[in-house]
Amino acid sequence: MNAVASRYFEDVGAALTLVNQPAPRRALFLDRDGVINVDHAYVHTVERTEWLPGIFDLCETAAGQGLLLVVVTNQAGIARGLYSEADFIAYTRWMHEEFQRHGVSLLATYYCPHHPDAGLGPYLVRCDCRKPAPGMILEAAQRYGIILSESWLIGNSRSDIAAGVTAGVGQTVLLSAADEGGGMEPGSCHARTLEEARQIIDRSVSQ
Ligand SMILES: [Zn+2]
């Protein structure tokens, strides 16, 4: 494993979630900006947060299928000094509480605070956690005993999908309003909306 470990925020209810979901575990890995919230660039405040329609329903369906919910997000805004890691953690705590308020328990948010070119001070590093590298997914899998081949990932960029495929995540979903019919890797599919992604997960996991 890499020398630069990826960082994570673990939900206050994680212990209970894990007791209720004994290993071997499966997960849905979620990119954040563009999947959970509208990507307004470097979102780190309540005021700038706009949930993507259908995100709570998607998570409820996934959790109902026995998938743990793990967020994996590049946070170059920390590297660039736009907000501090403490700011990000405070915001992430609020986000987890909002999910709880909607009846959904996130297990953890893994984040990469680094950037290979634009990082300031200790954040200027070529790490193994910044997607498309698979570090965050691999570390979460190790920590929580997640079987990646039976897990899912949803992201809105090719680098999210690449991170999932490299990590060995069995099923990846590219969320994109554009028609992305061609060029998908095996095990990867495309959804135009979160509701479409929800239906794909609902159908596939039920079988
Ligand atoms: Zn990193």
C-alpha cells in the first residue's frame, strides 16, 4: 500500500451499521460532486449544497439491498488552500447528518486532499488516493471487509469509473446526461439520472 494514506471521515453510527451488516460486506461507492450534490465547483458549505434529485432514494434502495454506502471524493480544494481540511470535515459531518435525516446512513466519506501539481505544502504530492487511482476504494475495502467484486460504484466522470475498475469493483455506473453508449468497459453501464441508476441497482442486486 502507498506511503500516503487516504483520509476518511467515519459516520457516528458506523459501529452500529457494521454490526447490522456482518462481513463479507458489499458496498456502493459514491462519487460526491455531480452524484450526491450538483457540482458547483469546490462545494464545501451548506449554502452551496444542492442535492441531486433522487440521491436519497438511490441510497435507500442500495442500503435495502445490503450495500454499505461509502463516499469517495477528490478534494483538490483542500490542496489548493480554498478551504481547510477542518472545514471539509465539519461540512462532511453535516452532510452525513443530512443523509441520516433522510433515513439513510452513510458509513464513511473517503477523501483525497492532495494534488500533484497545484497542492500547497504537504498536499503537493503524487498520491495513490486521487482518482483515477484506486487508493480510497482499496483502503475502505480493507478497513471494512468489503468484497469489491460484489460491490458497486457510481460516478459522473471516466476517472471515477477507472478508479472503480482498477480497484476491482464489480459493477460501475457512469452517471451522465449525455448518451454514453459506446466505449463502456465490461461491468460498466450508463445512467442518465439517479433514478435510472437506482433501477439498475435494484434489478441487478435482486437477481
Ligand atoms: Zn490523495
